[in-house]
Amino acid sequence: MGGMNDMSSPPPLTEPRPPRQRKPDWIRVKAPVGKGYQETRTLMRDLSLNTVCEEAACPNIGECWEKKHATVMILGDVCTRACAFCNVKTGMPRTVDPLEPEHVAAAAAKLGLQHIVVTSVDRDDLPDGGAGHFVRVIEALRRETPGTTIEILTPDFRNKMRPAVEAICAAGPDVYNHNLETVPRLYPTIRPGARYYASLRLLEEVKAHDSLIFTKSGIMLGLGEQRLEVHQVMDDMRSADVDFITMGQYLQPTPRHANVEEFVNPKAFAAYGSIARAKGFLQVAASPLTRSSYHAGDDFAKMRAAREAKIAAKAAQVR
């Protein structure tokens, strides 16, 4: 997706931005045309579900929807934030759809999903930030598709983080994802409605409530960050005991959004991935087209296997 969290469109700019850079060959993807893509799209419309795949203009939508993998976006399609990287509409959201949890579960059942990713817009207008709705979606999935593993990608629940995280952790998702998005220095321009260290605390809070829930976070590259700043973000994530890091290329959704400062080449992504693995993450996804939910099911299986191997190795040392 264009971004990874806190999804909303920025306010109009007072000065025109320069023309967008031409994408390098390693970024280009085929337009979605297959039968599986059309069937996934029809199901989402029939169940009145929004997807971050569409709203955030994800470049991988053709590949994922052809395999009938869609990332559901709950709590409507209007965000209360205005981040400079994201293509989701911003404004005053509509009333939350009480049938949405059942519709999400129905979609998971009809698509035959082994792993589902559920994200949302920011809902600063709601007393709990939308945490209760996440809980209801998790509960509906557990009832209807008990064999489906559940990955959630939540906002930061500004000023209500602890009770929100506590309620969601109690519902028992398999993976709790919250994206840092970028390095701290760029927050004022790229993610002005959020605070870097508040997001880090959220990830720490998840582990404090339930150490068995896998935690995941991601950043976009190409926004003007420096290499050592990215290394520091990795260290910050590991200090918060984050299990899985994703790193992908930022793509400018429209001329009104933040510019791409650099198209990071695949070799540089591979180098970042090697460093992340050396720092102790259970799972690392680092490539230009990596997004929060891209290949999430396969990555979850690898992450679970890596944890089991780590536990087995420790047990062997004790013996």
C-alpha cells in the first residue's frame, strides 16, 4: 500500500509539487485482470467491505486478489488523520456499521482464508478509537472460521492506547501489527498526527499483556531517511521485542502527497534485510514491493516456525 498505517489523505498544498519521478523497472507491476481478482472484488462489494488494497492504491493488488487474499479495512473508509503518505480519504467518518464483523467473517469463510489481515482507518472521533470494533471482528472470525489465523494492523489509539491494547489482546489475535512508518525525524512532515515513541510504547504494551502474540511493525523507505536512522529504528523495534519487521518502498499516490526522495534499489533492501536478521527479528520482509500484509500468511508460518526453533534450541541448551 502507499503507506502502512494511519491512513488518510493530506490537506491541499499551498505550493505545487514538482512532477513525480518515473518508477524504475523493479517497481512496475502488471494491471489486475484475472478471474480471481474479479471474484475477490465482487465479494468485497457484495459484503459492503472496504479494503486497504484499493483505498491505499497498493501495487500488489493484482497478485494478491488473484490468489483471493484481501486486507479488510474496518471502521469505514474515511480517516480522521491527514498523513502525507497515504491515499485514504480524510474527514469526518460515518457511523460504524454494526454488521461489519459478521461480514468480515463471511468474507474469510467464502475466500477460504487460512490467514486474514484486518486493518482500519484512524477513528479519533470514537471514545475507544475503534478498539471495541476490532474485538468484535476477532470474535466473529473465531466463531465462523476458527481455523483462520488473525493478524490485525491497528492505529495508535491516541490518548486511549492502554485500554485499547488490553481489550484487543484479550480477544487473542495471532499477530498484532502497528507500523512506525518512518524515522522519528520525519514524523512532523510525514506522520504529523502521531508520535514515534507513542507507537513504540504500543508495541511494548502488546507484549506486556500477552508475550505469545507476535508483534510486527514496518517502515517505508525513500522518504529522505538516512541509513543509520533506519538502523536505529530496527534497534528501537527490537528493544520493544518486535518479532517481525517489514520494509518497503514508499510510492507517491498523487502529486498532493509527500515526494519520493529516492527509489531504493533491491540490493539496498537486501542489505537492510540482512542487518535486521542479524539484530534478531524472527521474520524480516524487505523489498521494494513489500507491504504490511503482502505474503502475510506465508510470513506468519515462517515466523511461527522460527519461534518454535528458537524455543527448541534454548531447551536443548538447558539439557
